[in-house]
Amino acid sequence: MLSKITRSTSFAAAPVLLGLLGAFAFTQGCGTDPGPSASGSNSTGTHTGGAGGVGGTGGVGGTGGDGGAGGSGAADAGPPWDPTLGWTNFKESDDTQKIYVSSSDGSDDNDGLSPEKAVKTIAKGKQLLRDGFPDWLLLKRGDAWNEGLGTWTLSGRGTSELMVVSTYGDAVARPLLKTGAKRGLSADAGPTLQHLAFVGIHFHANTRDPASPDFVGPAGDEGVVWLAKGGDLLFEDLMIQSYTNNLSLQGVEGKINNVRLRRSVIVDAYKLEDPNPSVTTDDAEGLTATNVDVLVLEGNVFDHNGWNSQVPGANATISNHNVYIQPSCSKVTIRGNITTRAASHGLQARAGGTVDNNLVIANPIGFSFGLTNGPATPLSGGVTGTVTGNVVGESGDITEVETRGVGIQIGNIKSAVVENNILAHDKTVGSNHAAFELTRKYDPMQVPDEAIKDLTIRNNIVYDWRGGIRFSTTALTNVKVEANDVQSPLRGEELARFFNQPYNAGVSFLGNHWHSSAPAKGWFEFGANATGQSYDEWLVTSKETDATNTAVSYPDPERTLGAYHGAIGKEATLDAYIAEARKQSRFNYRYEYTAAAPMIYIREGFIKN
């Protein structure tokens, strides 16, 4: 698929070595208390490894197997890579009823109680499920249907006895639900629906996908839409492709509780852009979430959501993103994901929370944390959380007019720590670039007391990003910038800028490593006219101590995602890597295409003696 943002192999980004073992451990001990018999709690550097899960019994995801190993913690790289670990295995209850569905060899005259007696249609299979029971609806892998799961109205029994929709059989390919212009799965507002798992299904809006032989045009609907109150929902090993919004979680009647999206592939959402800029119904997202309490996204691939250059009018806009989490959500955890080539943001974490060890590449804006723009209102009092160990790079432009090139946007903070992230090599052709931007909502409805408070930015590396740290708001209190490398050795840009303001005493600096090939007076800028200061003048103005102004030597800071792909013997391009990452599934799960593997490779390029 053609890419919107021009790419090259001169990109490199990585956190410090501290996160290397934790990132690897995540891939093996991946889990979030995701339901019954999960295969181990998360271990991403600071977490203790979880206990192994109970082995599954035949049907869901194939033959029952041993429970997964727990996470191994930061000090231990864990066992050798095993692609069978980290998945949720389910144990049937004494009264679980399994319903088998096969489009290739089933018949709706069958009872569906065995693979040999499978029913043919999903609609028939659903009729055989019992509300309030831990029943399993199993679709045969490798089969295809011209129907979706339809409107869902059933619940499981409890947190350890979920109703499960998953797969059986020997094929590698997920069951394919070709839903055309219709939804793949929806849960309407009104009923309380809970204790459910949807695992291993491919939802495809095939008539909207210009790469499909079934392509008709852009008419269509959302992929998976959940409006019902309740919760305890697991979405795992899904592929959701080419809908208007691929996955929409909307707590319209109160909070939806405890939603986990794990190891899924969410790609190619788009809508036609309305020429009227005041229209907001043309937004297209990979995932959008509103009013969800306990939301966990881990180990997923989000790619190319919000635009499609092969469909006239399906333009990239500032409102279309890979992941779009509204401030009404709470207890959000986003870890170990790959998010690439979005129309605008790779991720908007407006509710704060935990954003750790994600690979965020080739998005016009890498991601935002806390910041809320547009019609939504920022969370009153600000958000809390951590942003740790992420790799952000190659941020380009939405369009030639809408230029960006921003790494991480931060706003509306009550208390947060941003550490051990790498931001390297913007790709914008415009002048709006900054690795870190500290800002606020400037649209209508802004919250008068919105501010950035008690924020620590430490031990990050900013390398070859035109614009280091930009302060675009004056509402700054106890913001600490400490022990960061802010290095601009190639293109000579400013390292810190107080935009439209003098130096702000709400920010303190300590022990940072500054360097730029820009003229001496271009290192630090203040005010509306970007009045420059040299390093020596900066030390007087900021009162920073223990700082340096020499170039930091890294072993290989030009490492790229494409170069990583070449290093493992594949085509050395970013697009080729992502094409393979989009093929990830439980039965084709490769370490090379998890976030951890290329992040370790890239991080090693930034290890300092």
C-alpha cells in the first residue's frame, strides 16, 4: 500500500538500555488479568512476573495446551521466544456448550455440537447459545462468511466463565467475516452485556477495501461497535479492516468496565472528508473509546487508519487517528503496541494513564498525553500517569498544508513522569516541528484552570529532531526537565523554545546534555520573535547546573525500522516491515514483528558508554 509520509532509512529511535529486558519480557509474559486462565501477567520492566495460566481445553484457538508462563520482570529476559505464550486460554465449565460453525462443511440442519455436526451460518450458531452461560461459539479457521456477528444480546456467567466467540480447526488463517457495508459486530445501548470474549476473528469491510476484488466504493459502517453498559470484555487476536471506524467503544449509558484489546491488528479505517470544516461526522479512527473504566491496549498493531489514498476524498485530516481515547475514560494502559502511518496521531491518550514501550513510527504526531482538543472538554484537574520507554520517530505531515512533525504532545497534567523515551528524526517539510510540545487546549470550551503541573521529563533522548522541547503554554507549575539528551547535530535546530513567552519560572532544568549544529545564538529561543540565546546565556537565564553542551556519542543513532528488517534478512524498508506486522496472528506470531524486537535493535544504537 502506498504511504502518505515520505520515508527513508535514516531514522533511529530508542529508549535507554534499562528497558531492553523488560521489553522482551513483555512479549512473553503479555497479559493484563484478561480473563479466565490468562497466560501470565504483564512484565514490562517494573512489574513482577505473573503466574502461568491454566491450560485451555480443545476448541478455542485450537487444541488445549499448557498454561502460559508468567512475565519475567525487568531483571530477567525470560525464556527463549515461544509464540504460544502470552495468549488467553480458556477452561470450559461443566455445563459449557460448544457450538461449531463451518461455511465449508456445515449445515444448518445439524445440531452444531461437534466439528462433524457443525452448522453452516453464524446466525444459526448464535441461536444455539444460551444467555448467562459460559457457552462457546467456534468458527472454523480458514472458512469465510458473507455475514458478521450481527447485534449481540448475550452475556457469559462471570469473570471466570466467559461466553467465548473464537475458532477451531487446523488452518492458520482466521475465520473471515466479509461484512461489506455492514457492521461486523454491534452491541446496542439498553441491555447490560458482560463477561464476553471475542478471539481470533477477521472482520473485513471487503466492499470498502480498494485492495479487495470485492471493492465497490466507500459506502459502509463501523466494524465493531459497543454501546451496551456492562463490561468485562476481551477482544484478542482480531483483525478489523477497512471500516469507517474499526473499533468503537462508547459508554453512552455510563462507564463500560474492564475492556482489553490484545494482540490484534486494526488497520485501514477511512471516511470521505466532508468539504464543510465544521462537520465532525467524517472522522475515521482505528480505535475510539469514550467513557470506559479500565481500558487496556497491549501488543496490538494499529496501522494506516484515518485515510486511504486509493479512494478519492478519503483524505488524511487532523481529526483522524490510529487510537483516540477520550478524557472520559479512566485507568488506561497502553503498552507494547505498534502504531504507524496514521492520518494524524498514532495515539491520543487524552485520559492519561500508562503509555509504555510502544513503537510509534511515521505518524504526523506520534502521540499526545493528557492534551484534549476539538469539541471535547479536558479532564477537570488534569490527568496522571507515566510515559516510559516508547520509541517515537519519523513524524511527517498530514498534508502539504497541514504540516506537523511532532513527537509527543503533553497537556492538562495533574502529575506525570515522562522518561526513557527516544524521539528521533522528524520527516516534516513544514515549520511546526517539535520533539516534545507542552501545550493546552486553545479551541472553544477550554477549561480556565487547565495547566501542566508536577511533570517530570527525564532521561529521554531527542536526536535529529528539528525542535527539541517547545513550551506553548504559560500555565506551567513544577515542571522538571532533567538529564535528557537534546541533540541536533545534523540539521541545526533550536533545542528549547518558550513560544510567545519569556523564560517561565514554572520550569526547572538540571543536568541536560544540549548540543546543536545551529549558530550559537540559535540554541535556545524566547518570545514572539524567537529571540535566541547561546548556551552560556541559557545557563544564566535558566540557572541550570550540571549541564553539558557537547555532542553525545552514540554507536549507531541512524538505525531505522527498515534497517532492522534488513538486518533480519528481509527487505530493508519500513513499508515491508509493516506489511509483515499486519500478518501477525496467534498461529503466525513472530517475535520480529512485535514492538519489542525492533525497539531493542534501535535502542542499542543509542547505548552510551
